[in-house]
Amino acid sequence: MSKKIKLGIVGYGNLGKGAVKAIKETRDMELVAIFTRRDPKDLDMNEPNVKAVHISDAVDYKDKIDVMLLCGGSATDLPEQTPHFASMFNTVDSYDTHAKIPEFYQSVHEAASKNNTTAIISVGWDPGLFSINRVMAESVLPNGETYTFWGKGLSQGHSDAVRRVEGVKNGVQYTIPAEDAIEKVRSGQNPELTTAEKHRRVCYIVPEEGADKAEIENTIKTMPNYFADYDTEVNFITEEELNRDHSKAPHGGFVIRGGNTGEDNKQIYEFSLKLDSNPEFTSSVLVAYARAAYRLSNEKQFGAKTVYDVAPGHISERSAEELRRDYL
């Protein structure tokens, strides 16, 4: 076994905790340290060989970490953290504000290119695996329509966004796909569907004591890039109800393309996921792409990359010879 790829994690929320578990499932990687904005002594982790370090001391680990997994939220953490860490380390993040990915890419690309690092952005399942399948399906079936459905599931990014609304103590958001819309697509009808016809969004909010619930509801429902284009339902509940009924983080979804080939032969391409734990699956994708970031860096392919720039063989623990022999 060649030397293990040494990883660091920035942020110890649901995604960071999932990344710790995912790294344990690999044979070619090891976790060196977890970086936090909190007091490292307060980090409740039972990992004897892993250091808890304040985020401001990350620079001391430049030569000790091969790839840094950035496990913060897309709303405010990653736009600042990814360019900052990409100036020192190879990085992988799960930035998922689709509308802002082009500008996010540019800021990260500038930092990584200038400092000879490799930064793979917007990794996970959407953006990520779903992104790959949208392009694959369209390339194979140029005459057709692609549809993406999310859920039913708890969205990490949207839940993070509602928790940042003033007056919100805690909260989660579920994305619910419309069954009749999915069936129309699967039957090859290629319907025209608006955003609101494909999904609705349901929020469960624990308000701060004395908070203006009407104001919270209005802020959520009119939030651009997250809720403004959807039929959004906001429910106010207690902390006990949130812990009892919403502590799991299931998710999933479908990428479906209906297309025609030849003399009007219908072809349906479908990729789907059904996940018991959205953060654990997302962090498992991040860890796999850390392997690619390490390899691309060794190949001197510096700058920002997306999943479109990474060959599937680069995320596999197996050698190119093994893949050709056992998987092709």
C-alpha cells in the first residue's frame, strides 16, 4: 500500500461528522485534523488519532494535509472559506447554490491557480452526481427533455438557509416531488413543467421566543434562489417536536430524460438515489472526490475543477488496470 492520502475537515456539523465516518470506510486515506471556529476543546469527537484545531491555525498544517474537505454551508461559509483554503490546500466542497456557481467557480479558480492547488467545487449528489447524469443523458439522447426531481427529503442547503432567518431558533426544510409529474415524464410524454409543478417545499420552524412568526414566514417564502419560485408551506413547531420527528435526514431524487431515436423510438434514461442520510451520502461523495483532488494535484492540474473535469477512474481507489479488468 502506497502512502495514505492525508485529509483535513473544516466544520464539524452534519457533513463534517459524515465525512469522519466516510474516511473510516476507505483504505487509502486518513484523517489528520478537524478545524473548527469553536473552541477545539468543546468539539465532542471521540477520535484519538485526530487533532481538533482552531480554524485560524490551519496554515500550520500546509505540509501535513493533502486535501481539505470543506464542510460548511453554501449560504455564507463556502463563498469565503473555499477561496481562502484553496490558497493553501487542495480542497473539495459541496457548494450548492446553483445560480451562483459560475461566480463561485471564478473566485476559487483565481485563488487555486495562483497558489498551485486543485479545488474541486460543488461536489455531492446535486450538484455532483446528478450534474454528471444530466450531461450524460443529454449527450446520448440529444433529441429529448431532461427533468430533475428532488425528494421527498430533507435538504441540507435549504435547511441551513431557513436557520439563518432572523427569529428562527432551529428548523428543517423538505422538498416534495409531484408524483403525477414524475409519471408523465416516465411515460415519455416530455411535458412542460414549471418549477412549482415539479416540487413543493415544506418547512418546520422552531421560532425564538417572542419572534414575529408572520415576518419569518414571509422572509422564507420570498427568499430568492431558495423559496421564491415554489409553493412553500411554513409550519411552526416546538423544539421537542423537531427533535422527535425531524432528526433523520433522508433524501434522494431522480434525473430522467425522455428522448427519441431513429424512427420515433422512445428511450428513457433514469438515474435515482434513495438516501437514509443525506449528509452521510454527500460527505461520502466528498471523500471520493478528495482522492481525485490529490491525483489531479500530483498531475499539476491546478485551479478550480467541477465533476465534469474529473474522470471516474480518478475517484476510484482501484488502479486503471484493475478497473479495465474487473469493471469495464
